[in-house]
Amino acid sequence: MARPVTPQPLTMVEAAIPVVALIVLVALAYFLFGDAGALGPNQVALTVATMIAVFIGWRRGHSLDSLGKAASDSVATGIGAIFILFAVGALIGTWALSGTLVAMVYYGLKLLSPNYFYVTACAITALVAFSIGSSWTVVGTIGVGFMGIAVSMGLNPAVAAGAIISGAYFGDKSSPLSDSANLSAAAAGVPLYTHIRETFITSVLALAVAMLVYFTLGQPGDFDSSDKMDAIAASFRVTPWLFLPLLVVIILALYKFPPFTTIFLGAIAGGIMAMVIAPERVIAFAGANGLPTGLALVKGVWRALASGYTSTSGFQPMDDLASRGGMESMLNTIWLIVTALGFGGVVEKAGVLDRLITPVIARAKSDGALVASLVASIFATNVITADQYIAIVLPGRMFKKAFADRGLAPVVLSRAVGDTATPTSALIPWNSCGAYMAATLGVATWSYAPFAIFSIVSPLITVAVAYLGFRMFRAPAT
């Protein structure tokens, strides 16, 4: 049979094949390699699934050139995220070199208790993220510090990461400064503050549930941090001045500088701080080999930006804490994002999402079922396309007419999109958000996902609200 020249719609089986193949391959990669799957096996799984999707699209009339362009265009949408990852790696490297990360841990050990650490980490990240509107910036700065404190206290890193992510995503989806909140409102054609008012209600409920869980997970008992604090003080000059790079990041974020600029300038500030506070450490790390002092300092900071810092104090817990970062450390995560976005571009071009979602809309017979169908479609889009922005725009666009036909106000649509697309993106290992969180916090997505309570509860609350008929506003009659 000749291959059709004009692209034809996929059958349901054809649409399901690439998605099922991806799920099976990723599950097999996890079974064979465990958490190390993100170091290469998951990327291979995504590449194979992409080739399967390309073959199906080609069989239905799409040219290989058009499918290839769809993949490359999709990858292009992730360039911003890739540069942010590089900036975060650089920031962690210079903050480790300067002692900023160690200072966060030192004062955290001094002020916090394991009894309420998880709930405190969640509350502080929520407040900061709401103030600046960026989950990635918060996780890449104070989130890294909180992880260091958690590890030093002997707490569960997966729970700590879940608490940090929960707070960060509360702010990301509730703040008027957030790009994802603005996009959710725009996708549904809703004024921003109308959207924020509705999502804030569901967000507060989800955050309250999350904080209750983290409070119950606190580990009671006495904790003696004196040995760790003494070791830190012996190897690092701990002073509140070390928080200046963090202050730089927060101020730039509040002034709405782009995330890459904000984070990379924070990395440069960390390097300058290292030169001022601990020039001898910078020179020793540089392996100066007779270079003039100024060039040796530049070399040390440059090396930390590129490859991260390696601590050699001899106190293993602190060396583990302070040896990290560098742009180089983000390459595996970037590889994962590139392959995932390539897959997402091909399946969207081939019509996989349209074929899978359209019958779901048709089967929704009540308001609650329609919202539940939207939530499920958004999560599926996050899984398939690996990008929260596509998960905001595409299902929002596809469900817009169905919500209007049922007489629901656009804010009901925008609330469901906002409550689902952004929070659940962090639960998927190959999604750009899940990959970023895992790389930045040093905890595999599969490990922290069960404890990212806000991300789990937020879409469930929006579905419950719909079935209860609470704040299900009607569009004005025309």
C-alpha cells in the first residue's frame, strides 16, 4: 500500500503506541538502572520513543523533514531552560567556593530543629517564591541551602526536597509575577488578578495540606550539631556577609530581571565574594602554578563556574556538602531535556495529543467530569511533551470551547490549568521541571515525587471543587 501524501489523522491505537512505548521504556530503564536512569538510559528511551513516533507520523503522511523540524523547534523552546540550568550550576559552584552555601547550612543548624524543619522549609520557600514569582530561582538558591541543612541534620533528603518544591510551586502558581500564572490566565482569556484570586484559594488549601503532612513528618528528639558547626567554622570564615550573593539574586528577581541574568549575576557575585572573603581558598583551588595573585583568583572562580568546587577540609560530611556545582554538572540534565522536548515536538506534530484528548472531551457529561478530564489531559501533556508551557497552552486551547458550551466562566478553565500544569510538571523525571529539580537538589524525581505534597494535592483539590460545585462560575449570557 502506498504511503498517503496528505497527512491523515491517527487512529487511537497509532496515537497510543509512542506514549505506551515511552512509558514501557522508561519503566524498564528504572528497573535496570534505578535512579541512575537519568544519567543516560532515560535519554535513550526518549530517543527510541521519538523514532517510533516519527515512523508513525511518516506512515500517516508527514514528511521526515516536517517531523524533524517539529522536533528541533520544540527543542528550541527549551533553550531558555537550558541556559538557566547552566547558570544554576555556575551559581552553586561559586557559592560553594565562597562559603555562601556553607553559611546557609551553618546558620540553619544554629536556628532550625529537625522537629519543624520540613514545614519551615516549605513555608520559607513559599514566601520567597510568591515574592519573586519563580520556583526555579528559589530552588536553585535557598533550596540548595535547605538541602544542605537537611543532609547535615540526617533528615530524609527526599522529604526535604518535596517540602522545598511544594513551597516553591505554591509561589510560582500564585504570584502575579509568575510567567506560568500569566500564561494560564492568557490561555483562558482571563484578567490576571481574576485568575490569581481563584488559584490562590485552591493554592492555600493545598499548601495547608502539605504543611500539615510535613509537620507530622518532623523528626522529634535532640539534635547535636556542634561537631558539624565546629568543622565548618574551622574551614570556612562564616559571616553574614556571605549572604550578599543571595541578596543580589532576590533583588534582581524582584525587579523582574530575566531568570538567567538573575542567577548568573548571583554566580558572579558568589565568585567576587570568594575573592574577598577567602582569597587563599580560591588560589589553592585554582592550582595557580606561579600565576600572579590576580590571575590565580580569576582562574579559581572561573574553574568553579565551569566545573564546580571540590572541598578538601578532611571532614567528610562538610566536604560532601561543599563539593558541588559548575555548568558541567548540568550536562546530563540538559541531555534529558533535549531528548524529551524532541519527543514532545514529534508527537504534537503527528497529532498524537489531538487524537488522545478529543475523545476525552466528548465523554465528559458533567461540569466535574469536564474539569477532571482537563486535569488528566494536562498531566498527560506534561508527561508526553515534557514542557509545562505546552501543558498550559495546548489543553487550555482544546478545552476552551467545551467550557464555553457548558456555560462555564473562563476563570474556571484558567484555575484548573493553573492548579495542574505548573505543579505536576515537577513530578515527571523527563519534564524540564522535574529534571531541573532533581539536578539542582540532588534527589531523583522518583524519590521526591511522593513527598511533593503540594504538587499532588493541587490538581486533586481543583477536581474536588468542581464536583462539589464550589465557585463554578457561569459565563454571563450573551
